Amino acid sequence: MFAVEVRDHIMIAHSLPRPVFGPAQAMHGATFVTDAAFFTRDLDEDGLAVDIGAATTVLGEVLKPLNYQNLDEVEALNGKVTTTEVIAKFIFDRLAEAVADGRLGPGSHRICKIRVTLHESHAARGWYEAEL
């Protein structure tokens, strides 16, 4: 298995309105370093798994509607508790749509798995990974 992983970040505000989250129930901010890995079983004739430029562009497009937003007010996340894991799955789903739409270039059809990792700090990270 081969993979290309690209990185970007988002700065968000949100609240986690359940007692289990203690002080994080209140509105607070977070910065997530966001990694997206795209996996293929083989390389193309140019020795590529995925076009890094296309992967970087698509990740940026997926993150743009979340960046500098209050996730409590983002319609697509309405009714969800925006934990790190929920945000990772949200990003994953949009990346999977981009792959299905061929937006990662001619090799899009060869992508068989995606992993999204969010790093909130040096002490915590959450991720979502699934085969396509």
C-alpha cells in the first residue's frame, strides 16, 4: 500500500454541551493541524500514488467552510456534538466525495482508503480512517 499525506490547519470555535466535557461545555477555541492521507494499492506510470498538488488543493477546499467558524453555527454540523472524532469524520466524508468526483486528478479512481487525523495539541489527536 502506498500513501500521500498532506497537511493544513483550521482554527475553530465550538462548545461541547454535555456534562462529560466539563469546562469544554462552554464556548472555546481550538486549532487543529489536519492531515489527510490518500492510499493506493499501486503506483501510476509516473510512480505516483496521488497528485500532491491536487490533494493539497482539495484538503484546503474541504477545510475552508470550517476555518475561523463557530462550529455550533455551521449548518452541516447542526445537531452534532463537534468532538475531534466528529470533525475528522466530517472532513473524511467531504474528501471521499472529492475522490468519487475525480477531483484528485486522473489517479482518483485508484484511491482505496483515506485517513484524516486532527492534532489539537501535543497531547491529543483524533482520526477517522476507512477503505473506500
